[in-house]
Amino acid sequence: MYAEVPAAEADKHGPVLQAGQTYVISIFRVCNAKSFFRSLDYPYMVELTCHTKINPATEPITEPKYVYTLTPFENLQQYVNDTKKFHGNLQPS
């Protein structure tokens, strides 16, 4: 499952999230994954909203139910023209 922060919520949620940290996220929307590129091959996505609450985990989480892996910007080049992680029908342009 992958997550998305809509542009309208980026200023609020972006500064809170840090790579390599564990968070407890509540009050979010689960949607069908979009049909364009994403770094994880799952049919659903998490979308943060204006009601989403994000807090650092206060206890060690040894077996998380859900893990989100962010693809670093510098690694995106390796996915150019790679369509194996797309879902649904891809129409040639």
C-alpha cells in the first residue's frame, strides 16, 4: 500500500514526516490506487486528509501491520518506462 499527501495538505503534513521514523497515523482515507506510476504494487492507497493525525510512535513497534516505503527522489530514474507496477488498463498515448 502506498500513501499520498494531496497538495492542499502538503504544508501541514510534510514537515511532520521524516524518513526512517515510525509514526502512528489515524483518520485517513483508503482509496483505489491510481493508475499511474507508484513505487509499490498494491491496489489500494492511503490518502492523508485535513483530518489526518500523525504522531511519532512512543513505543517500539516490532511487527507493524503496515509499512510504507518511500522511493528516494534520486532512485526514481530507474523506474522510467517501467510499467510492471501499473494497475488497470494502460492506453498508449
